[in-house]
Amino acid sequence: MFIPFRQHIPNALTCCNLMSGCIATGTAFYGNYQWALLMILVGALFDFVDGLSARALGVSSPIGKELDSLADVVTFGVAPSAILFYLFHEVCYPEFLTPLSRVLPYVAFLLAAFSALRLAKFNLDTRQTTQFIGLPTPANAIFWSSLVLSYHRFLVSPRFNVIFLVLLLLLFCWMLVCEVPMLALKFHNLSWRENRWRYILVIGALPMLVFGYFALIIVWYIVLSVIHDKVVGSEE
């Protein structure tokens, strides 16, 4: 009885990730950004634990891989898209864009499409065992949910132009599928020499984590990954 039950543990955790994403999406459509961010973070935790449990229990399966991608599309693709969809209804539009105010919010769902493409590429890309190629979908989702929650007052004020929101959205869509290597927090040992970039990432992120600046953590992660790529590339 124990063996069959053990085989279902990773998939059950993945389903918890999926449910977290569904709740985040639902709350985002009501403009409840606090709950949306919380459930995305909970989903990210389940996403980390399900893979860890599958490796620890030795019960990895093809269906688990497919289910994991489906859950990630919802939690890290659809949920942040729903957050931006609601935000697009709150922001101030310049006069020349007012006719598009009912259409432009749907641009938010580009995030879901590019997140799905990112996950499909990840499943087939053998290069992403020790690093990521392109921005990981959890980082993208945490950036948007934290940004909207932390800077909501500014984003919906007349001082902010919706064009910058569209441009930032397009930039992150590109980063999801670009060929830029990104750091992965995969420690095979505690050696400083082999993991110094990961240690620098963690140490730099700690103050931001303490004060809840999750969006800045993602910016720090992106910047450090680009620097790492340039430095390592020049050394080679």
C-alpha cells in the first residue's frame, strides 16, 4: 500500500500548485493583489517541493512532467496575466489611447502565451540542467504580482503612462523566451568557488527579502545573471 501512495505524492503537490494558481487568477480578476501574490508564492513553493519530492522518492514520471508544466502555465502565466488585465482597467490612459482602453487590457495575456512557450522550450532543452535559458516563469510571475502590489498607487496615478506598462510587458515576454542564460539556485555542494555567483545572488537578495521587495529581487536576479553571462563568456 505504501508504494502506490508514494508515487502519487509529487503529483498531489503539483496539483496544489495548480490550485494555488487558480485561486491567484480568481482573486486577481477581483483586484485582490495581496491574495494573488500570496497564492503565486504558495504555488512557487509547491512547484519547488514537488520536484524535490519526486527526486527524493525516485518516482519521477512523464505524466508528472506534463502536469507540472500545466500547473506552471496557470500559476506563473495565467495568474500574472489576470493581475495585469485588472491593472490595465485601473491605469490612466492618455487621450489618444482612450479609444483603445477597452481593448488594450487583453494584451496582458501575452504573458500567458509566452510563459507557455517558455515552459515548452524548457521541457525540450537539454542545456537547462545547471542553468536556465531565458527568464524562469516563477520569477516573471513574482515580479509582476509584487510590482503591482507594491507600486499600485503610482501605477494608477496620472504620473504613470500606460505605454510604459505595455513596453515593460513586451520586454518581459521577450525575456521569457530569449537565449540569455540565467542563474539557477542548484547547489551540488557548498564550495564558494563553484557557487560564488549563487551566493552573491542570495546575499544580495536577503535585504530585499526582509523588506518584501520581491520585484527588486527579480531585477537583481536578472542583472546578476546578465553580468555572470558576460564575465563567464569573457573568461572562456
